[in-house]
Amino acid sequence: MPDLSFTSANLLAVTATILLVFVTAGVIYLSAIEWRDRRRAKRPSPLPSGRLSSGRR
């Protein structure tokens, strides 16, 4: 059975890998949110004035 002791280099590599995955996931998430918001902003508004209708005229 292999020895599974962590040296400082192994611990640093694992920490760097976890941080890289976390930052990459965050960038992907923020990019998806921005893409969704840009797509929503390009869509025409259901009301021409952009105000909510109260149902009265």
C-alpha cells in the first residue's frame, strides 16, 4: 500500500488545484449571469412605456 503522507509541496498543489477550480467555476457562473442579463436587456419590453400597468385607464 502506498504511503499517503502529505508533504508541504503536495498540500500546496492540492490547495492550488482547489482554488483554481473554485475561481474557474465563479468566472463561468458570472459569465452565464452576464450573458443572461444581456439577452434579457435586448428583448423588447412588454409595455411600451416600461411602467407596470395598474389595470386602470
